[in-house]
Amino acid sequence: MTKMRVRTEVLGDLPHLLEVSIKDGLSNASPTDPITWVRGDEGMIAFGEYKRVQITGSDRFEKARKWWQDSLRELDIHNNVHGSGTGPILFASFAFDSDEPSTLLIPEVVVGRRGERRWITWFGEGPQPEVSSIESKSAPLSLRWSGENGNAWRSHVAAIVDLIQRGEAEKVVLARALDGTVGGEERIDTRRLLQLLGSDYPNTWLFSNQGLVGATPELLVRLSKSLVTSRVLAGTIKRSGDDEKDLALAASLARSSKDLEEHEYAVRSVADALVPLCSSTNVPESPFVLHLSNVMHLATDVTGVVTDSVNPPDVFDLLARLHPSAAVCGTPRERAERSIREVEEISRGRYAGPVGWVDVRSDGEFGIALRCGQIDGSKKSIRIYAGCGIVAGSDPVAEYAESEAKLAAIQGALARH
């Protein structure tokens, strides 16, 4: 069997990753629809498609591992850079629900940057692709929004609160969706949307994968050389726009019994999931307040070291244990999942599922697909999502206002598109 050649070489100066383009005309290398994982000046942007597959089922993380490992055996890899994220990369976006399709894609070209290290990976016998700079053109979009009636969603929240107060669950995360449609000849430009989100929310992970585009503040898991990191967010308050008032709001968030309860469930679910796979874990006693442009969250960084064994856990093992966490599902997990199916009335698709990348060592980095939207194939419409953690002390009116604040992240970027 002839193997496909894959090479990774050092690159010199680069434009910002969200402005990178490839000139060589590779198949499917759309300049406006790249595959992206970027935070600040670091990350990866990819073009073209070597292989792609969709998977479903409760064993989808095991299926993903097998497909990736089988694919690697087809490759003749020459990596002159080494390190996390170099060499061929699998970009994956998993559905929230195991019955819905998850997407796995190996691109033809990946351009990456971490610190002062810059590299390019490409498939085939051809010369190194030429990297150039492209600036997405901005044109105001006239978006028409439609979706769930606010009164209906608030009644769903009330039903969940009643269920929790009866002792049937401790926390349930309820999501809602809005559909935006653009008029005339306008089209949604993925790259432009990412640039605007990156400008508004510089501390988030920007991602795009097969039409799913967003800026998530929540890192589900990073595995690098046996070190595991997970950033847990739960508990939210809207910012006022006034610095002094926001400091007072942050202090009230840090003292809020309702938000601290919601956050504790999420942290506990992550810590409990990691313990069987780690020789040691560290869970800070108290959360910190993460300040974003539109909201503030209670946040905790949970860390661990994976067990040193003949077959140590890889990122697929961690994903299988961590998803869905209490931050996007609830607790107990099985009861929360059932409540979501009974009450929510929307298909989440890949919203609130793991999105990120895996390298040849099966290390990787995955966020939770939040503050995001799914753009349709025509680029004429987008479905955006937001979710709220419901506990016994939740108020339907306040939860609806929180969901509106979360939806505003991507709505605001689209309005300036």
C-alpha cells in the first residue's frame, strides 16, 4: 500500500491566523470557510479536506479514536518541527446527543502558531503551499430573527425548577435557539464572523468546523504530555458596561448562593470524571470570576496528571468521561439528560458538544461549543444557541435575561458583519 506523504516545516513570519490564506488552489480550500481553532495569537487554521467522516452512537469517541488511528497508518509522516499540534491533525466536532451526527475531518493544510513557533503541515508530493494574507470584506447584514417564544421558554424553566424542588434532579441545563436569515444577495462570511468574535472576546477559543462557528470561554479538556486541564464555567451575570458597577456585580456573583451551587455541581462532575483516569488532581477551593465583554462567569481550572501505565488515557478517553458535564447537561447526568429531552423541544446538534483537535500522539484540546451558531450550506441562515443552568433557586425571568445576554455575543458580531 502506497502511503500518503505528510510534511511539517517551520514557517517564518505569519499574518494573524484569522487572516491566513493558501494560494496553491488545494481542493475545497475556501478562503472564507476555514477550519479554525484560535485563541489570541495562537492556534491553528486549516484548509482543504484529506478525509472526512460522520459518526453516531454512544461509542462515538471510541469510533473517533479508531478512525484516527487507522487514518494515521495510511500516512508517511515527516515532521521537522515536533511538539503539540504539529504533524497531521484531526479536527473534530461532536454532537451533544450521541444519536446525532458528529464530524471528523483531516484537512490538507494546517498552519499553526504557539508562542514563537510557527509551522505548516501539508499532504501530498507537491511543494510547500504558499501562505498569504487575506482580509475578509465587511458588509452589514440585514438579519431577520425567529425562534422560541419567550413566555414558552420561561414556562419550560419553571417546569424544570418544579422538578428540581421535588428532588428529582439537582441541576438541569436548558437551552434555546434562534434562527437568523439574511436577505437579498448577502452571505455570512465565516472568517469575518470569527474576526469580529475574536475582537469582542479575546480570551475565548474561536472555532469553526463544517459550518459550526463560535467563541467559547469554556475549555472542556486539554491533554499535553500527560497534563490535563479543564476550565469549568457555571454561574453567570450580565455586565453593565460601567467598570465600578461591574466590580460590584462580580462580587455579588462570587457570593451568590444560587450561582455557587450551580458552579459546584459543574466542578464536581468534572473532578469526579477525571479521578479514575488521573494519578493526581487539583481542584481549587473557590472559583474566580472570568470577565468577558458581555457577561461574567464563575470559573474554576481543574488540573490533573493522567495515570502512568502501559496504555495511558488519551484525549478520547477523557472526552468520553467528561461529556456531557454538569455545565451543559446537569446532575445527576441521566436524569438531567431525560429532562432535556422531555422539555427542551430543540435539536442541539453540535451545540454544547466537544469541539477541537487531536494530534498524532492523541493529545489535543477541546472546548465546549458555546456562544456559537450553525451556518447552513447556502450561507444564508444561521441557528444560534444559548443555555442556562437551572437549580432550585432559579427564577425564569432572570434565566431568560441570562440567555439573552449569551445570545448577544454572536448576534452582536453578526450585526457588524
